[in-house]
Amino acid sequence: MTMTEDLQMENGTGGVTITPQPFNDDDVLRAHFRLEAATEGGESAQKLFLRTYKLINNHARIWHAMPEEEWPLLATIFPNSIIMRPIHVNPHALRYLTPKNGRFTTVIYVDDNDKELAEDAEVAASQIDLRLAWGLFDSTNNGLGLNKDLEAVWQGLTRIQDVDVLVISQSPEMHAKEGVVSISTQDVDDLRRAFNRVKTKGRKLIRQTKQSIVHDDLLTRLDPERFQRIVRANPPLVEVRLEGSKQAAARKRVERRSNVQAVREHLGELITEAPQELMILHAEIERVTLAKMIVDFKAKLASKLSERYWQTFFENNKFVLSMAFARPVELAHTQFHAKGSTLTGAGAQIGDFLFRECGQALAIVEIKTPETVLLQGTAYRGQDIFGPNSELSSAVTQVLFQQSELKQRWMVHVNDDPSLRLSKADVVKCVVVAGCLPTDPIKLRSFEVFRNACKDVDIVTFDELLAKLEFLDIQLAPKPEPDLF
């Protein structure tokens, strides 16, 4: 539609003055369009332009239409799509003619309409309104684009960097690349429905909150016997904030602990309702725990820790130390006294660990460190024989003394500790945990010959305990099911 102009002839000059048609405040609220045929990418199209206005006289509220060449392009219409340039169209608003959907200055709606294009501007605007998915877009009279109820959609999508084109189509494919975000009409409609549900619940919550405030602040004061004060289980409204990395980590820790607690509380029901799943969970927990133990044990082996530290470590992780035995064992005492001291504190024989084996046997365990030197630095009479280092031989002698004292004073120990009555002093084994296996084959042979000759003392190295843990981890790993076909 072209702008109407009044021509007035001036007397005496012969000139012509063109006076633009004036519009009032109500006139400028009614949308008028101009349609222009075009070809885009070899395809026929129609371009729809919106007439815009400028306030000429604020006191008299007189508006003039802008020249047609300055009218903004509102939409480019194709048979199977509509390319919108959403803008605010209320001339009375400060944001007049600014983009409506933020950074998304171009919104493309693909509908595969495939109908003939209208040749009249008003008809074309009406056809656009009919083609657009219901409830998702504003009408042409309101500047097109996503409507106000879906502001959260384009506001959220602007968090994706370097995108300024939004495509909404019937296709379920979703992507964000090369400056374009593409989502389906169904996705947007699902969001619209979810927003409406939230709005409805919010209104209900606000109404209930107001009613509870009236109840507490008025009714309970007017008639306290009939109207008792309401105790709110939750705050009336929800405070929403962005969760940081620390808060997310803390929340996940709480959730994990809650899940563990839930399993504990319902173990009885789970054994009946889901015994297989519970056994699988138990096995997975054991494997994860064992794997973590192996990682921690390796790290400690490389840390050069003190003897006292290793004693505490094995006390807290008796399972690792139990790998030194062939039969099941139970820790009876730590830092036990095989022989008491004199009045001066001398002469005591104190062992690191005393274990009860399955049956009546006992076992004394002496703990050294992984750095304990097992063999002497120089060979004895030649190149092939290396004697035990004094630290190792002393540890062996020490546990043998503890074994002897334990047997001699057995009745005293049983009277001191009744839990030992099921055991006997007939068999008291000795174990020394020290050092790591020599890497040199010649030294390794000397070490194996020496410890094999120690009839009453079993020498176990730290790396052998680690190897047992790793072997157990391999055995506990789930085996692939055989392929029957």
C-alpha cells in the first residue's frame, strides 16, 4: 500500500507543495504493509515490508509515515518457508523497530506449505499468520518472531556463542553450527506447554501463599481456637540461582551418600526383590574398592614412608596384610607384648601384629619398609652368592625370639586375654614383610635360597603383596560371555 498524499496548489508561484498525510496515535497502531515480488536463490518469493512512522508534533500527536524505501523488511515469504525479521512495532514504545528476539535477528520457519504466494500485501500477511505454528509466533501485526511467552527460549539459546539465526522446522533434527541454531516445532511447542504448566502452578502457589498469609496474620488472631497457625514445610517461593562447580560437586556428594543410605535402609527388601542386582552391585563395589586400594598401595610404595606409617596402614587395611597367608586370618592384637619389660623398661619383646589363623594356629607379623635392603651389597666368595642384609636377618631373629617368648609364657597370655583360649601355642608362624624383590637375577636367586631355608619364618616382600592384589583384581573382573553362534 502506498502513502496517500494531498496536493495543494500555491497561487502565484505555480509550484506544488506535497503535504504528507497526518496520522494520529490510533492510526499508527494499525499495521500496513507493502508487498514486493523477488527472487531468492533462484526461487520465487515475496517480500513483506512494514510501514513505519515518525512523530512530527508531540503536542498535537501528529505522525507522518516514513518514505517507502525506508520501511523495514518484516518477512520474506517462500512456498515452503518464511524468513522473519522480528521487530517491535509499537510506535509509542521506546524499543520501536528494535529486534524482538535479541541476537536472533533472523527467525526462519520451515513448514513445507508449498502453496501459491499471494499478490496482495494484506492477504500475504494473513497467509503468514495462518501458516505459522499456533501459539509459537506473534502475528504480522505484532512484528512476528517468537511470542512473549517464549522469551526464555531465545534468551537461553543466546548463551550459545556465535549464533544469530534461529530455524524452527518440522524436522526433529537439532543442531547449532555455522551461526545457526535449528530446533523442531515439536520441541518449541513442548517448551510452551511446560511454561504454561509452570505458570499455572506458580499462580496456584501464589494464591495459596496469599491465603496462608491471611490465615496466619488475621484469622489466627481473630479466632485462635478455630484457626491454628499453618506450618510451612517449604518456603512459599523457590529461589533460583546458577549452580557453581563447588556447589555441584557438593550436591553430587550428598546425592551419592543418600543413595548409599537408601540401599542400606532397604537391604532386606532388596535381597528379596532384586537379589541378582544386589549381588552384582556388591561385586562391583568390591572391584572398585580393590582397584582403589591397588592405586593407593602403588603410590605409597613410591613414597618412602616410615616403618610406623606402614604398621598403621596395615592395621587399617588388614585385608592387604591377610594376602601374606594361605588360610583365613583374624587380627588378634597390634603391638603385642610377647615378653614384658623390667622395672627399667628393658627386655620387652613387642611384636607388630598377632593373627589368629583358621583353626588353632597363631602368626606373628613383623613390618619393615619397602626400602629395607634384603641382601648385602657385595658377593660372598665370588660373584653369585649374596648373604642376607643385617636388617633382614635381625628382623628374622626378632620374630623367632617373639615366637619363643610367646610359647614360654602362653598360660600368662591366655589369662590376660581370654580370646586366645581357642588358639594353641603348638603352632606359631612368623612372617616378615620387608623390602622388594631384587631385580638382578643373581641376587634374586640368593634371596630365594635364603628365605626358602628359613623354616619357621616366611619372608614376604611389599611388591609381592601388590602382585597378589593385582592378581585378585584380574580374577574378579567380569568375564565376557562366550559367543554361542
